[in-house]
Amino acid sequence: MLLKKSSLILILVLSATVVFSGGCERARDVVMDMTDMPMRPDPIMDEILTAYKSWRYAQPLPAPPATFTDAKDSGSAHGSGQRTVYLDGIDHQFFYAVPASIDAGIPVLFPIGLTIVKEIMDDTNTFVWRIAVMRKTDDSIYANHDGWQYAQYRRGSKTEPFVAEAGDVTEKGSEGCYSCHVKAAHDSVFVTELLLDLGRARLEAVTSGAEGN
């Protein structure tokens, strides 16, 4: 009887070990998947960095680039240098609808496909030191960040190439980006009100026929 009980205990221990090992293996696979996904190369991000300078002339018309001399006006992160913000992926109807939402105290939700690029000068405003990118996507990978994909690029001098230092295209990831941006009043975007003012001005220019490329 004692031998049978010992055998039974041994079988249970071995079974538990197999289950535990399998669970650990699956858990490890999940962790690896979660780690690998944000680090994958993103050609779309490369395309954004190549094209964003032309957005001021794009159709449908985005808001013109906005320049802020005080860092707190566009979010206090990314250094204290002057920054210029570019938008793409918003049509005229968005600019018509959002001011009413803000006036009514309704949070603004930005559309899928919106891309925001922020150029940040160095602290002496001598050269573009950082480029921060936000892109709104319906990719389920970014669902826990409300659909926003983040990337930030940096260089040490005017002659050096930009290197990804944070965001979904780096090992560091974008949790730091999200934990800051989620505090913004409107859909993780700090510059909503200021950029909408520029958007309204652009629309008025279009309506009056004064807009030109």
C-alpha cells in the first residue's frame, strides 16, 4: 500500500511539473511575443519621416505647421527647445466639428490615420535635435495605447543621422510615451486646442479663396 501511495505521489508530482513547465513555456512565449512586436521594423515610420515636410501642401489640407516657443504649450517632454508640429490625415470636416465638441466639454477623439510629427530644436535652438511621431492606428497591437503608435528619434549634432531612441520601434518601447500622453485632455494629444486654432484659420483662408500653396 505504501509503495502504491508513493507511486501515486510521484506520478502527481511529475504531472504537475509537466503542466507547470508547459505553462511557463506558454507564458514565456507570450512575453516574447509582446516584446518582439513593438521592436519590429516599421517602414511606415520611415515613410513618415521622409514625407512629413510636404504635409503643409497635402490634400486634404492639414493644419499648417505650428511653432511653439514654450515647451509647455506642446507638452513639456522632449526637451526645452522650440518645436514645430506637422499634421496629416485630418480632413476639413474634422476641423468644423471639433471646436463645437471642445466648447461643449466633449473629449475629442482623433481619427484613425492621423499622424503628428513634432520637430524639437536643441536647447540653444541651433538645430533639430529630436523628432517625435504619433500615429493613430486600428492595429490591435496598439489597442492598449488607445491606438497610438509612438516613436522618437534623436541626434547629437546637426551633421549626425537620426537614431530611434524610444517608442514602438525600439527595445525601450513606448510605455513612457503613453503614460505621459494619456494625461492630455483630448485623446493623448497635448496640442489639440492650439492646432485647431490654426486649422480653423486655414479653413477660413480656403473658404475666402485666400489659401494657396
